[in-house]
Amino acid sequence: MKSTLPPLPDAESGPLSDATFVPPPSAVVAAPFDQLPLPAPVIANLARLGYHAMTPIQAASLPVALAGHDLIAQAKTGSGKTAAFALALLDRLNPRSFAVQALVLCPTRELAEQVTQEIRRLARAEENIKILSLCGGTPIRPQADSLEHGAHIVVGTPGRLMDHISRGSLKLDALLTLVLDEADRMLDMGFFDDIAYVAKACPKERQTLLFSATYPEGVVRLARQFMRQPQEISLPEQHAAETIRQRFYEVTPEQRLHAVGLLLRHYRPESTLAFCNTKQQCRDLIDVLHAEGFHVLALHGELDQRDRDQVLVQFANRSCSVLVATDVAARGLDIARLEAVINVDVTPDPEVHVHRIGRTGRAGEEGWALSLASPHDMNRVSNLARAHGFEPRWESIDALQAEDRTPLVPPMVTLQILGGRKDKIRPGDVLGALTGEAGFAASQIGKINVNEQSTYVAVERSIARKALKRLGDGKIKGRKVRVRLLDE
Ligand code: ADP
Ligand code: MG
């Protein structure tokens, strides 16, 4: 375990950072993980996960973080920031000490869950590392009980962590690493005071890592107050332009919603996030796409947490082609493998535009960012182009009208099993039930999500009915379970 920390700065108001690191283009070329001072089992585990080379933000920040420095890292969504801090905090951890040694703050429950899962995967090289996720929206007592049993790493939202600290259920005396993930979004959501409360409850001798997609004034303030001589790493957005292909289509207001279907049938993306500026536009678009036979779901503010989880599971496991959302509803959403983002309406805010299209073209894969603009929107488009320094490339929607394409059908269907973590169901049990007696091939089974009350399993569309019947007739963990098909 390393314990070398850089000295404290002389004055609180000293220079924020001693280095701004922008990697030269050569650093963007794949760098292997084994050039880092990491133990061999960790490297082997990364290879098992399919992480063969560092992403640019990992290559730039891991050497700094592993050396024990405080760090401010700015890079777009989907660039691999989680592993950049997770590998560092895991490296400092002592598994034999049952005390919270790392704390990760995330803006939303979903992000906290994702970060928890990613850390779990990365921690597999080491036995018995306990990671707890503590977020609002669920009862606090069971969380406090889990904390009693000991955890090495806690991931959570600022408000709930603050609650646990103030009730004394979360003790931070042994903390080594504090991570502020998506700092800009946490500030957007009004968490400054909560973050400050949590940071003040941490020991002074610690490493603080701050990750953010943008670098607004509030983040600078946070860093000044709670970090010591942080090194700054910033990856320019130009990286995005390489993997995101933007196209603009001029439409009349009457054509707009119908044009979305034309784009979907033309580009045939497996997963598309469609952004509307208003809730009403979302509702109208859903109606139009449903009528045209697409598999669509909506993400809106009125969904309760369970329905929201269900929607996100179906989208992420590829049993729904299109997710329609407003910017507010999509906040905190992170889904790998998005082939396309459609801006059904052009946003007036260039920052929002970048956030939207940043959801596609993840981790080196290419993605489409398609925007529909009516003559009325032309000012907005030129604003975006000016703000981000690109020349909009226009295509004609009329050329797509003539195409006769088969409907776009998602490859998978989701089965919901009424039973989850509380029934001790694990993904392996479900996979076993489907590939064992039921006789399906593992390749026909997709993502398996086990939630507290429910389990969701994606299966190939062609075997959906049979899988539903066989799961319903068979047993999981020695018990009969109720299963239903989720298909909008
Ligand atoms: P961010 O926090 O920057 O938005 P994530 O940490 O969520 O990005 O990573 C985005 C996706 O890339 C995840 O699915 C993650 O598993 C994957 N990923 C991260 N690092 C690597 C890597 N070195 N090689 C391959 N995939 C990676
Ligand atoms: Mg992240």
C-alpha cells in the first residue's frame, strides 16, 4: 500500500495547480496498461475485461493518480473516467482493514450504480473487497446496517452520504481517497454545500480526485477549497469530433416527427437516444414512432424510480430501439454503445448540444449525431457551429423519403422475473436456468440485471416466447418464479 502524499500547499489561496497537462497527439495512441505500476493480477483482470489499452484520459491521469497526487481531470462522457479513478483508489486500499478507505460522490443514483458496478469489475483481481452504494430514494436503515458489517469502498449521492455521516453510521477516519465524479453535474444539481459537508468530514491527509466533463467556475471553487496542489488534466473536445459524425437535416415543422422515422430506417442504429426540447414534443414523437411500428420508450420526470430503472434496463440491453427524452430526464444517464443521437429539436444552448451528442461514439466507437432543423432553427445551428468551430454538414431528408426499408426491430426482448436480490437471485442462476434444462445457448442470452425486487434478462427476440414459457415452467434457486414479457 502506498502512502506517499504530496506536502500541503503553503496557503489556501496558492496557485490552483502546478501543471496543466494536455497530452500531445502521440499520447492518444493506445498505451498498454502494463506500463503502469500495477500488480500483475490487476493487469490480467483488465485484459479479461477487454481493456487492452488505456483510453486517453486514463493514460494521462493514472500515472498522476497512482503517484498519490490530487487530480482534476476533465474529459467528455464515455471516455473511461471511472477506471481512471477506480484503479487508483483500489491500489491504495488495504483489503484486510475493514474500514471505509475510499468514498466516491456521484450526482445520481444511476451513475452511482454504474460506478459501483465498474469498480466491482475492476476489483475482481483482489478478493473480498466490499463496495457499498448509498443513495437516496431507498430506506436509510438497511444502508446503515450494511455499513455496520463493514465496507472498503462507498459510492453514493452527496445528500445521502451527508445523512449517514451526520447520524454517525458512516465513519471516515480511515479514508485514503475521496473522489468527486461528475463534479460539474453535482454542482448543477445544487450539491455544493453537501459536497463541502462530506469533504470536511474526511481526514485532511487524503488524496482527492475530481472528475468533470466541463470545467466551470464552481468546479474551480470546489478544487480550491478541498484539494491540495491538484494537477490538472484536460482532454480537448477535438477527440469527440473524430468519433461522432454530425449531420444536419432541414425539415419543415410538419415534417419533423415523421423525419425521425426516416432517419431510423435509413441509419438503422441499434440504440438511439432522441432528444426533444419539451415534454409535449416527447409525447408526440412517441405516438408517431409507435404508429410507425418502432420499439420506443420514454424517459420523463414523472416516472417513479422503478419504472425508470425498467426503461433503462430495456434500452441498455437492446430490447428497445429508441429512447425519447428531454435534457432534464436524460441527466445522469450513461449508456454504452449508443449508435445514434437524434436532436429532434435543436437546443438553443451549445453546451447542451455537446452533452447530448457526447452520448454517442463511446470509447473509440463511431456514432451518429443527427439534428433536425426547421428554417426557424437556423440561427441556433449557426450558434452551435460558431461555439464549437465546425461547419454543419447538411443532408436532404427528401432523399430518404424514397427509400423503402424494412422496419427496425431491436435484436432482444426483455423478460422480467418477479424476484431479485432479496430472493438471493444472481445472474448466474438465471443464465443457468436458461442454458441448462431449458436448453438455450448462452449466445442467445443477453444482459442480466438483478435488482432488489426484479430480475431482467434479455433474450434473442426469436426465442422470447419459448424462453418465457420454459422459465415459467422451471425453477430458479429451487423455486418457481413468475415471469413476464416486457415489450412495449
Ligand atoms: P466516463 O465516466 O468518462 O463517462 P466510463 O468510465 O463510464 O466513462 O466508461 C465508458 C465505457 O468505456 C464503459 O463501458 C467502460 O467499461 C468502457 N471502458 C473504460 N475504459 C476502457 C478501456 N481502457 N478499454 C475498453 N473499454 C473501456
Ligand atoms: Mg463517469
